[in-house]
Amino acid sequence: MHWRSAREGRVRHHAIEDFDAATRAWFLFVLAMDSLCRAIGTSDMYPFVLTRPVIGKLAFIQ
């Protein structure tokens, strides 16, 4: 990731080197987060499912 100061008037640029690794990490995080919510009797914090076509589109725009 490349961070630049907002005072410089530049946009923050986020670069993910390995998109597949990032999506795997995201799935593990969401699984843990939603499992915790279910364990305490609340609804999922992230109730969405990222399908293969959606992941493909996210990888394309990344």
C-alpha cells in the first residue's frame, strides 16, 4: 500500500499484490467474525456471499 498525506492533495492508492491471498484472508476473517456473532446470538455482521463471478470482477478492477 502506498499512503500519501491528505494535505498533499493526493488520493490514497491501495495496491494488493496477491488478490487471491487477500480474498482467502477475507473469507477466513468473515467466517470467524460471523461465527462469533452467531455464538452470541446476533445476526451476521457480513451477510453477503462473494461468488466466483463477483470475485473475478473485483480482481479485474483491482
